[in-house]
Amino acid sequence: MDITKDKRGDVTLLAIKGRLDASTANKLEEKLLTSIDGGERRLALDCSQLDYISSAGLRVLLLAVKRVTGVNGKIVLYALKDQIKEVFDIVGFSSLFPSFATQEEALRSCDQ
Amino acid sequence: MNEQMSILFKNTLSEIERLGQVVEEFAALHHLPPPLAFEINVALEEILTNVISYGYDDSNEHDIIVRLSCNEGEVTAEVEDDGRPFNPLGAAEPDTNKLLEERPVGGLGIHLVRKLMDRVEYRRPQGKNLLMMKKRIPTV
């Protein structure tokens, strides 16, 4: 699982590529929490190459959204594959994470 | 093809990557649709992770057996371990309508298992934990 970081204005873009499972979730946790603790408040996660997510990955996302919400920040997701969306719907994450089809829409929502 | 795949895993989280490969192999062998393979992978990963994380009172190496089979349009996935008596289904259902601040971090995985699989059953035959899951192969 690879994570690439970029910036668009004051929005941090993190692209999560590959599988987010119990053996890779720690890597994302470290990246997300370090970013948030480092002052980044607007995070947009590019999920276009996210192939798999299990509860380990969900747990990391939940931790991150709690952390960022605590400092009045925001995490949005975009370009989720259908399977990932299915998992999100089952655990009720769709209401916790604004999700968009494109990066453009995701960035626009971060401006609001 | 009715044969059963039986794979041994060690009780360490680094084995989760191999679980993904095994499920992919099984799915390819039986021409299972990718969404079904994904769901089986997620459910199995959850059970295996719970066994690895909470199933043992010692710090020894243990073998966990995962069995996969297809029979009459249904996939059966089993996880058998020799750890302490532990039923991962004992976890309470998370309230998926709760507000963010009230959501506990745990409990998501078993919820996923119950929702993704058609049938989930725990047994304790002869001192082993046996978690069995079944899912119908979609005909569309």
C-alpha cells in the first residue's frame, strides 16, 4: 500500500493506493495523524486506486476524522470504487465522510 | 469443482497479505465474481485478525487453519484455531446512526462479517474454535 501526498492550496491531498488491511493500516494511521497533528486541517483522500478496505482501514479513518474534527478540520474522500462504497454504506461511514466522484468536487467542498 | 482449499497461517498480522493472495487464488479457481471475492476476503480478514490479536494467552507461534470450498452455488469459509475459547461473534452490534463523537472505534469488523456473509456460525469442537461462514454465489 502506497500513500502519496500533495497540496492544493490549503488542502492536503493523500492518494491511497492498493490494499488497506490489517497489515498496512498502520502506515496510513501514521501519515494521517502526523498530518493532522502537524496542523493540516483540510484533507482530501484520493481513493481512485484504493482496491480493498477492511475494518482495520475503517478504524484508521474513524480515528482520523475524530482527530481532525476535534480541531475543526475536515476529511473528504473522492473517487471511491464500488466495493469500497459498499463497505462504507454497511458501517454507516457514508454519513461521516463526505464523498465525491472527482477531485474537483472534493476540493470545492473543502472551500466551504 | 468441490475440493476444499486448506491453508495454514501463522498467528502474526503480516500473514494478512497472504490471506488476500489465497482468496484471490481461490476466487480465480472457481470463477467467482470479484465483488464476492472482496467480501470473503474482508470477512476472513476480520476473523483471522481477531484470532491473531485476541485468541491466545501465550506468545507462542500457532497455526490457524483457513478452509475455503465451493459447493452447490455456495462458498464456505472456515477459520479454525487452537487458542483460548473465543467467539468473535460475541461483540455487540455497533450503532451506525450514532454521532461521530459517540462512535466507538471497535465493533465494526464483526458487523461487516455479519452483513457481508449469509450465515455465520461459531462452534467449539474438541477444544478448537471454529468459525464458519457461508455465502451464496450470485447468479447474475
